[in-house]
Amino acid sequence: MSEDEKNPARQVIADYAQAHFRYFRTADGTVYAQRNGHPVARPIRSQGTTGSHRQELMVGLFKDGIGVFNGSALKEALDLIEALALSEAVQPVHIRVAPGFDGATWLDLGRADGKSVRIHPTGWDILTPDPREVCWRRTQLTGELPLPAKDTDGKGIDLLFGLTNFVNAATECLAIAWLIGCLGPSVPVPAPFLTGPQGAGKSTAGRMLVRIVEGMSGDLRRAPKDEENLIAAVAAGWVTALDNLSHMTPDLSDAMCCIVTGAESVKRALFTDGDVHRAAYRRPLLLTGIDVGVIRPDLAERLLPLRLERPRVRRTEAELWADYEEALPVVLGSLLDLTVKVRAAEAETPTDLRMADFAHLCAQLDAATGLGALAAYRAGLDDLNDDVIEGDLLAQTVLRHAETIALGEAQRMTSTEWLHCLSRVHSGDEPRSLPKGWPTTGKVLSDRLKRLQPTLAARGVLIDTGRTMRGRYVEMTRPATVPPHEQLTF
């Protein structure tokens, strides 16, 4: 009897697996399998349609002539392997973009051979990453990118914007800055909001921007109806693109804020009572729509408005996408060249903008190219502040009342007193009912004013809260010195 016949089937499978795969765990305790020399890792418990480790183990055993084993033997072997892997060192897995050694970052091309792009301080190369440096996780949303072209001399950027309908060069440079930000694994970037009249090609332009990073299979999606499905979609890909938004609920707005700047979702693990499943996420987000109604101030600070116009000459979908697919390797190569150049540029970080990392990236882009991205970003945020004010009666009322406050002076009252004051300002001399959504208590007013703080500050009105021996107060101030771009306009 041969030695293999003496060993139980589970032992044969376990020996084969440990000889051909590397097993490790992530910080949340999930065990992954990685074929020796290959950067793609699969969770050993995965039953997904993109291929599970169980399946690749069965195929390897069969092709190498070891045999076909039943489910019980495979389960027992994988149980043993999972237990052994829990004592291994922790290593993260990444989707599409990952940090590397020596200040480099990696871009997964989604190819079966594992070839990826290494972006380093002096350039970029197409390589197969060392499995101990980068572990890629693939899902159904991981599309394949073409091999980027070398020595493009920036032609790809012109080709891209020759296929889109952005209104001006300022909008185009913001789109470039966002694409460069998408190639950074640790830089939160604002969400481009593609707007314009009907027929301006917002969805087409959105697809083109997304497919530079996600491949030709990348597409726009309808916004999920609940936050749990939205988080599941976000966690399975890199860029999340939501199409044709016409209304934004408060819950969806808050979820988008979390996606842009990062958050963690915790829920009960399946089939357990005392364990939880953690999902941390921060992803690039892209939105399209004509009008989404009222934009909440906290989301406005995380948006990047990109306007489009109707084209003078229409092209068929087949012609447009054929030209795009042909140009994509050159577009990607030009974007990588520009990314290296921008990362090497030195620039000061603006300290007055919430998305400071993206503002710094815009400053670096300006230093490298002189495009004026930072000024365009400031102008876009100013437009969004106007949108917030136009959609918020309370903000309009506060600004109207602020005109009665002398420059350099402050008014301090309790939130209840402010509610009565602002209600009188809104109603005027003629008594009329307050509008739907108007604050009903001082606490509600105080909370609303806290949300509006950045928007009002951009118009020269500062809101502050505090506490004295008499209780809490809200203070409204018009500073004596206001930068020209923040002067009160209403």
C-alpha cells in the first residue's frame, strides 16, 4: 500500500494545500489563501461566483493527478488549515489600489496573470507584485484594465476630454485631480457630482471616468434603497458610481458622507449570538443627476461639482465607445505619468478646506501643470454653498438677520430666544404660518445651526455655542475682517 493510501484524505489535501498555497489572516480574523507566487488572495470560506479557494483546491488536486475527494474530506482539511492560519502574521488585502514598500502604490489591472502597476516616486512599471507586499482581493466588480501605454506625452488626457462634454478647462482639471486621487489608497477624495441639462452626456462621462480605474466592465448603478445594500456594494469594489439621482434622503446623504471620508459598519455575524462582522470602508464615490433637491451642508463639503453641456454634434454609442476603448491604454498611461509628476511636486496644504488632502493634491497639480485646480475647487465649493442656502429657509433667514448685526459685533441668546427671533424675521410684519421643516424647539434649532456652520461661515456669519452659569447659549457674529471670497452676499 502506498504512503498516500495510508494517510487519511484530509491529510493528503492539507499537505497539498500547504505546499501550493500560502495562508494568512486579516485583522478581522478572515483567513485567505494565496497561490505561491501569485498576488490574488481568496477567503477560504468564500462561496462566491468569482471562484472560491475550495474550487481551486479541487481543480489543483485533480489536474496534478492526486485524486477527487469528497466534501467531508475537503471540509475537514480546510478546518485544520483555517485553525493553523490563525496563528500566522496579520496581512491586509486590498481591492484595486494598495500601498506598497518604499513609498510606492499599486494598481490592480484585474488580469488573471496578476500583473499590476507599481507607481513609485520616479515613475511607474508593470510588474507582478510580491505576495508579501500586496494581496489583491477580487470580486465580480473587479474588471480588467488594459496594459497602460508608455511614453504617451500626455495625449491620453486630450483624448479623454475630446470624448466628453465638460463645460470648461477648470472642470476638466478637477476631473483629472479626482482621477489622480483615486489612485491613492490613503487619500479621501470628494465625490464628483456630474450635473447639466438633459442630454449633456452625464452618464456617459461618468462611465468614462469610472472605467479608467475599473475597466470596461465598470458601470453606473442605481442608488440602493437601504444603507446595508449600499455598504455591500461599496465594499465589493473601489469606485462606487450612482446614476441619475433625483432625490437624496437624509440617510443616503449621511451614508455618502461616511463613504467619502471613511467609516466602519458592525453587524451580528451569521449563525452566531456573540460575534460580529466588521466592514471598514472608504471609497471614491461618483454621482450623476440633473437636480437632487436640497443638499445637506455636510455632504456639500464632500462634493466636487462637474458641469457638462449639450454637445453640438451627436455620435452613436457604438462609435463613441469604440473610440474610448481604443484610447483607454493611452488615457491610463497618461494618467499614470501625470500622477508621478504631481506626487513629486511640492505645495503647501490649504488649511481652510475640509477635504484638506484633496486640496493639497489640487495644489500639487497646479505646481506641476499650472492648471488652476485649487481655484476651481474653491469656486465649486462656493457654488455648492449657494445651493445649500437656496434650499434652506433657515440659512436664508439667518443671513437676513445677520445684515442687522454690525461688523465686529456678536449677538448671544439661548437657542429658544433665537428660535423666536428667527421666526419673527421669517414671518415679517404679516403673521403667517411657519413652513414645513422649520425648527420647532430650541434644541432642534441649535442642531440645525451646527450643521449650517461651514455654509454660514463661508458667507461671513460665524455661529458658536457655549455654556455659562445661566445655561447654554448660541452666539452669532459678523467678523470685522472677512476675506473677499467670503463676504456676505444674499
